[in-house]
Amino acid sequence: MVSVSEVAPPQARGHYDGLVRADGRVHRTLFTDSDIFKHEMLKIFGGSWVFLLHEAEIPAVHDFKTITVGRRPVIVSRNEDGSIVALLNRCPHRGSMVCSLERGNAARFQCPYHGWTFLNNGELYGVPYRKGYGPAFDKRKRGLGRFPRLETYRGFVFGSLNPGVEALTEWLGPAREIFDWCIDQENLGPRGVSVVKGMTMVYRGNWKLQNDNNGDMYHAPVTHRSTAEMNLARHGTGKTLDHFKSDNNPMLAKYFGHGHKLLDQRPSIDSPWERARPLPGREVMGDAVVQRLGEAAARAYLDLTGRSGINLVLYPNLMMMGHGTFAVYEPLAVDCTNVRYYTALINDAPPEVNTLRIRFSEDFNNVAARDDNEIFERIQTALEDVPEMPWLDFSKGLDTDRERVGEDGAVTGNISDETGIRGSYAWWKTLMQRDFTPQALGVEADEGRSR
Amino acid sequence: MSENARYLNEARYAALIEGTQRARSRVTPSTFPHRDAAEAVLYLEARLLDDGRYEEWLELLTGDCLYWVPAEAKRGDPRHEACVNFDDRRRLLDRVALLRTGYLHAQTPPSRTSRTIGNVETWEVQGGALEVRSSLTLWMYRQGETTPYAGAQEHELVQVKGAWRIRQKTVRLLNSDAPLGNITFIL
């Protein structure tokens, strides 16, 4: 086993203690130092459970989708027996990426360089001119590296390159109750959900900026003032962002452990359908659903086309929005991040409901998320270029009487407090200092450095 | 122009999808009906958008207009796929109102754009409407960086009180299904 000091960049173990402080200060190098970023790709995206995809994205046998996990190109494939595997998209022979398509259906993958062929469970299937290899050639160690851990939780597929990672339910901890709530929202009817790809955005900034932001309600009235003012001027009171006007309200910020955090706005959102901004087609489609199902049944569905009031961040890379839309953070470089949105459609719902869910999923991205991205880019620039001010301050809520620890260990703060973000950074430090080496099955083990 | 919110119904979605399929499957050359009128509208639109004259641009659009920027490269059914933009007139007015609040950070300072429209082809379609297909090359400058955007445009033009107006505008970006940066301006 290679020790972390060998795979770690120059920073010695323990170094991170000084960069993430108990008083809520976080050092700017967490956002700007490319060595720390490389270490994160090993220790966080290679060491934690990481969200891969929703199983409805690859519904049929042999369906696959390619993604990245901490920059590693990965194929997630559904095998003949229906099981799902995650494979490193890297030929064991001379290193080419084997698959270059975003999605598809294939029982086997063939490397485009020398033609080595792999089953979609990762095993080596065929090698051209096999006689050129001697007796030491071990087929079992010449596969596409398979993730040692993969678990599906109610349709959401998580994987880890850390064989010793905690059980998925232990990792979810008390966040599981909210995760279940989100899934229950749309788990209507026996036919489950399908998942459609939504918008994908890229910003020039570190991945943690988006992760922090989804656990931050403090920014909403200021960053999204344009949205709030436009809504008020155009559509009157009661629409998106109108529910957060003061610090004194029943909404909560929560930290669950393992990096997971929540903004719970449900106490202030009585009716998602009434509060939704006027989506294209809202009136005719709403009426059609009411006419078909009657007022009460229709309302239950229509309430699924508006803001549910949940932002749940499952660390490090999944954000559940509680109304069927979820976002995946994809780090590309220390200063570059993709955010990929997806929306779950309810297979048994009236088609108008699903169209409205899609229109709703576009809405926040269209009107408000652009401002977030702009702020992330401004932060990134200033953090890179102002070494004289090394600290970011996440102390809001600390040393006040606003935070309390529940029986389940979760910490609850006021909705505008940085409670959840602080928790995520404490967990970041734990992960970065955890002693293990990421590894894949079915390949030759690393004798030296991991990256 | 008034805000009738009820025109985006099942029939309109169906017509949109059908029009899209028709426009994309054409193989015969255009005979250029109303070419001058179509070019005049497209060039005026380009100029108004480049100059940030959004209110005047809105006047070029009909009361039942749609503005569609697909996020998928191949398919084309907004009932079943999320889009970069899919706006009826109401959401377009929201978008312009947002730009005018003075608090839209993503447009502080605003994007400067310069667009060139080319390869303009026209076809007469049912009901006296005009289908216009063109190529768009757009340069966007903001905060020291210039970003290129390119793609195909489909416009449906109709005559309203003797003037050609835009009833439907689709912009298919080359990189529509890739991660996109700050498109807070109108394409």
C-alpha cells in the first residue's frame, strides 16, 4: 500500500489543518492551488462515494454513458444481467480512451488504437495477434479498471475507487431522510422515472464555489436581486425568491456530516404551483391536467412543477433540488467546472406535467443561475490575484445561539447561516487526510505513484 | 404588444416540431421568395440585438412568438427535452425586464456582440408564412475576452398589418449540447 505522503503533493499530511480553521476561515489556496486540486481528485473524487448517474439514464441492457469522476474518463455500463459497472475509460495496453461517445448501447468496447476488445463488464475479450504475448500475459489484469465499489440507492448510482469506503447508507447518514423525501416526490406510479439531460454550464472557477453556493441562502436576495425585482415588477408578489426577505423565518440550514448539507425552505413554500414563475404554456397545460384528473389530483401533480424548497448537497458532487431536477458538479481544473443539470420525468404523470417540469428546470438557469456563475468567476479572479488577503470567511452562525445539534448529530442553523458550508470544509479536511490509495479492479496494481 | 399567455398549446408545439423537421429535411434549392424582405428583417434584428435595443427588437416579434435555443444537437422536441432557452413572449419580456433591472451581475458590464447573418434561404409555407434558414456567426466580447458562437437559425416570418414579423426563431448552436458559458444576452 502506498502511503498518502508518497502520492500527495509537496504539502505534508496535516498541512490542511492550517488551511481550514475551526473559526470558519478557509484559505484561498483551496481554490487556486493546482497541487491541492490534483490531491482532491485523488482523495475526494477518488476516495469518497461519488454520484455517477441515475440508472434511468441507461435503462436497457448494454446501454452506457461516459462521464468523468475527478477528471478520470469513466464508462458506466449496464451489463447483460442488468447490473451496472463503472469502468475507467483507458486502454490497459497503451492508454487510449476506448470510448469517445457520450451515450450508446454496446456489449463490447474496442480500443481504436490496436484493437483490444473488452466486454462491457471491463474484462479483456480479445487481443489481435495474441501469439505475440508470452506466458506472463495475464488477461485478468488487462481489463478496463473497474470501480471496486458501486451501489445504487433508489435509482441513484454511486461509485467509489476507495475499496474501504464506508457503506453507502452510513455515508448518507441523516441526509438520507431528505434524499428519500426528494425521491418520494416523484416516485409516483409503478413505472418510475425517466431522466432527461438539462442544461450544462461551465464557469471559470473552482468546483467548491458551486458546492458552497448550493448550501448558501445568505446570497440569494443580493446575488439574485435582478430576479426578485423582475418577478415583482412583472408578476407581483409571491413568486420565486419572494419567500426569503428576512433572516427571521422558519427555514433552516443544516449539516448532516460526511460533507452533506441542506437548505430547507419547505416551511416557507406552501404551494410550489402557485409560487412558480409563469412558465411557457402554464395556463393551457395546467387546465388540461385539471380537466383530465380533477382539481385535487391535478394539483398534486402540478405542485411537482415548481420549487419544492429543498437544496440538498450530497458531497462532493450531487445537488438534489427536490422537484426532480438534480445537478452534478464536474471539476475540470482548479479554475474550471462544469455543472450538469438533469430532470426526472414521472412516467405515469400526464405528459403536460412532464413538459412543465422541463420548462421549470430551465427557468432558474435562465433567470438566476447566470448571476451565480458571474460571482464564481469574480471570486476566482480575486482569490488568484490577491495574496495579501488569504482567507475566506465562513463563520456566519458560529458562536451564536442559532446553531443546535440534533439527536441524529445533524447541526441546524438559521437559513442564512454558513452552517452547512463549514461542515463541508471540515469533512474536506478529513477526506484530504484519509490514508488510502484509490484503486481499480482487473488491472495491474500501481507500484509507485498514483498520479 | 399584448401578452396572451395561452397560445403555447399542444397544437403549437406540434407545429413547431413539424416545422423544424421540414426545415431540416429540405434538399432542393431555394427559389428565394421574399428574399429582400426576409433579409431586411434578419439584418434589422441582428442590428437591434447587437445594439442592445431589446424593446425595439420585441416589436419585431409577434404577440405569439417563440424563441428557442435547443440544448440537444440532434433531436428537436422541446416537450421532452430541456433547452438553453425556450421562451414564449411572456418569458422573453421577463428576460428583457431582467436585463433592465440594473442588478443582473452576469451582464454588468454588458456583453458586446457582433453578428453576421449569411446563407439566407427562404421558402413559402402554409398560410402565407415565410420560412427562413440562415447561418449565424456571433462574436461576444465581455471582460477582456472575446468568445465566438456559431450556428444555424430558423425564422418563421408572418405578415402583420403589412409588415413582416418574427413568429418563431430557433438558434441551433454548434455546441448546443456542450457546457455553455455566460449566454445572458439574446442570441
